[in-house]
Amino acid sequence: MRETATLATKSLTAGYGEVVVVRDVQLSVPHGAVSVLLGPNGAGKTTVLRCISGLVTPKQGTVWLDGTDIGGLDPAARVRAGITFIPEGRAIFPGLSVRDNFRVFGRLASGRGTSTEADAVERAVTHFPRLRDRLRQRAGTLSGGEQQMLALSRVFFGDAKLVIIDEMSLGLAPRIVSELFEFVAELRAATDAAILLTDQFVHQALGVADVVYVMQNGTVRFVADPSEPGLEDAIHRIYVGAAGDTLAASSVPSAASTQRSAHL
């Protein structure tokens, strides 16, 4: 893993209209690593992801991809630059067949990478065998888990530098959630892509993370190594609104661990 980050943000502040939702967010995703962004509903996680993908224009701050400021690029240009964004709610095309969804994914990533569409489809159905038997089925008739598998298949179309996955496990059964996190772990092991993930399944997210960012009230509360003692308890206390000054010293990441993004 190289020291320079595939993705980095600095002083990212954004919102909607006059309402500021996130303030001074600094995070990074190293090449070939998984950074997990955690926090309760309303913490600002999705807004951060939308800023990175170009769907929200920050009020201030910078987003870098491989050391290049991409603030002036629209969402389509960011896709061509190497960002694959899998938003909350899956964003598949329910009226199209699974095969036709694959074709759309290929067109959206057109000009990015060297793999053929056939190769990408084969990788998708190899990782998600259930989709192989449903290529002619309308995507909207798939189960929730199968729809998320279809959405995650976007990563095979084009050689993504950065994969962003927002709330992958939303509304899914625990068994399916486990399968999807296994896929993230396999993706991390098999590619050089940087992965930025948000999810409400804290334990599973920590299991695939290389670095953890925890947000609260629109700011990054702390940054930690996922193996930090007491980290999961500290995160859950933030989720229930009891963090504040009540976090034990042993539960808060050390000063050294918060310097992971010092290259910013």
C-alpha cells in the first residue's frame, strides 16, 4: 500500500441551500485500502460521498483523486476519471433486465479501463452466481439482496481507481449482509482500487476496514485504526448520542492514529 492517497479531501464543507451539513471534513483512502465512514443517521456521511462523486458542490474545500484536484469535474467526468459510486438505494434500472443493466453499466464506464463488457459480466456473475440465472429477469423483480449484488456489479465495468459504496446493507437480512461484506473483502484483496464505505453494521464494517472515520453532527469526531481497543463501544456510544466528553481515554484514538491523513 502506498503512502499517498487515491482519494483525499481537505476542509470539505457542504450543504443544501443555506443549510450547512458537513464542516471541515478531512479524510483519505489509500491505494488498495478500505476506509470506512461511520456515524449515526444525519451525521453527514452521504453528503460527503456526494461531494466526492460530484453530485453536491462543496461550499469550500478540495477533493483530490490521485493527487489531482477534481473540484471542477462534473459527475460524468469523475466517472471517466475512475470513480465508481454505488449510492444508497442501489440505483439500478428496475424496468430493465439484469443483462441490460450490465450493458448500461458498461456504457456509463465507457472509455475507462481495458476489460471488455463480456469479461465484466463474467466477473460479476462469478462473484454473484445468483445473477447468472437471472440475466433475463427484470431487475425490479429481484430480491433486495440480489438487487444490491447487481448494484455492486458496477465495480467490474471499467477499472475503478475509487469505489464508493453508500449504506450497502440497508434493509437486508444479516445473512445477505455477511455475503456482501465478504465481497468487499475479496474486492480489496483482488484489485488495487481504493474503497470508501459507509454502513450501519459497525462490527462488519470494522472487519473490512483499514482506517475508520467516525462522524457526528457534520464533522469527523475521530479517526482510528479498526483494531483500536474499545473502538466499537466508542462508536456505538456516538450512535446513541452519549459520546461527547463521556468517552473513556482508552476509547478515543491516539494522537498518532489521527495522523493517517497528515499528507493532506
